[in-house]
Amino acid sequence: MRRTDRNKQENNRGILSRTLILLALAFPLHALAQTSADANKLLSVWAGTLPIILSAPHGGREPIPGAAARRGVGVAQFSTGRDSNTDELAEAVALKLGERLGVKPFLVIARFDRKFLDVNRPAAGAFETAAAKPFYDAYHRALAESSEQVRARWGGGLLLDLHGQGAEVETIYRGTDNGETVAALVQRHGKEALSGAKSIFGQLAAKGYHVLPDPSGSERERRYVGGYTARTYGSHRGTKIDAIQMEIGTNLRAKANLQRTAHDLAAAIEIFAREFLPIDKAAIADLPRP
Ligand SMILES: [Zn+2]
């Protein structure tokens, strides 16, 4: 290589490295704006007109751009399994509640696949690549903002976190950390509100669903006691939001049964809401009952 070429090359290298530094300075801001907008694209969020929030963290099917599948090294109770059709179920329940009451719940549905991000966990065990963090933050921002709106307008309300389980395919499990995450509800209305005739689980049992723990007994929650979302947003933390995790059996989420399950769940929530939630009864009382 001739000396002048080398000089030219070194000069170019200088320009290149200065350009890279400028790019590095400019990129994070741009990237942040970009990923935050992208993160919201993989969520379905409704602002509600009823003090009920429905969430579905594990039904999504979409990849997260730039994120590799999680491996779960050192993560307790690691799982990447999809809670099939819980996203459709949450949406169907929300629509049916809207039809029944004339007002609609808040809705937060993750469309990203649990393989890449599990939002029902503390951030430390939820994702393994930085590309997934904006999606984690966006999901929890939506839940936190929904909770804030419910508190501001109604003074409190209900969060139902919808999941799927395959251990007992015809069963619906209740998870409240044995009453902790619904502390405010139970304090105000007693255990009736959690397992009585007009509770969501009491209603489902009356319709013939197998519900655990049995609403008529005093058995404790054992198998699915409620995860990060219920424990983070629940009323035991003074949030005024009573959080219940529902683990719905595979058969009840099958395509052929999905609308029936959604119908019955919406009907059960309506009975509960009319009895125990600070809804504007005057606004919905005149609606014809389906
Ligand atoms: Zn789940």
C-alpha cells in the first residue's frame, strides 16, 4: 500500500469513527421512541367505563423483534407455554360485558408470545434480552394506568387476570393468595363476595362449572394461588383494586367452547358487579337484561 493511500484510509477511518460516535449518541433516543411505539403495537388496551380490568398476559402469539426465546436459567417455575385462546377469551368476555351492561371494562391483552417475555413475573425473571424490556414496561404501564383510572373514578374495583391450565381440563381455579389480593373486597363485604352465591366463582359453580377451591367449602387455594400481577396490583397492598387470577382448563378454552365460556363468565361477572362493585347503577339499571 502506498503511503498516500494509507493516509487517505486513516483519514477515512477517522471520519467513520466520528460518524459512529455521533450515531451512538443519536441512536438511543431514536430507539427508545421506536421501541415504545412498537411495544404498544403488541398490546390490546381498552380504557373502560366500568371498574373492572380484564388482563390476559399469556395468550399472545407474536414474536418480539430482536428478542431470542427465553431459556430460563436460574428462573424459578420457568414456563414458556402459551395459555391458548385466553386472549380471545378476554376480548369476548369484555365485549359481552359491554353488551350486558352498556358500559365496558378496561382490557389489557398481551399479543407477544410468552416464549420471549413473561409479564406475570418480576422484571428480573421476565425477559432475557433488552429488546423485550419496552414490551414488559408497556404492559405494566397499561395495567398501572387502568388501575389508577379505576381508583380515580370509582374509588376501587376488580382486576381479573385470565390464564389457562392443562392440569384439570374442565376446572377453573381461583388464585387470590388465599384472600390476600382481595383483602379490601372481603373486608367490605365478607367472604360472600369471594365464594358466596353472588360471587364470580359461586355463580360459575351454580352454572355447573367445576371450580377450585370449592366455593361452598373452606378449602385453601393450593395449586394456583395467584402470580405476580395479582400480588402486585391486589388490594392487600392498599391499591383498592381486588385482584383475582383465574386459571381456566384447556377444554373450556377450546375454540368450540370459547363463546359459551365467555358468555357464562360475563354473566357471572355481571351478577358480581351489580352486587359488590361501585358501578353507576342508575346508568345501567334500565338496560334490558339479555
Ligand atoms: Zn398463565
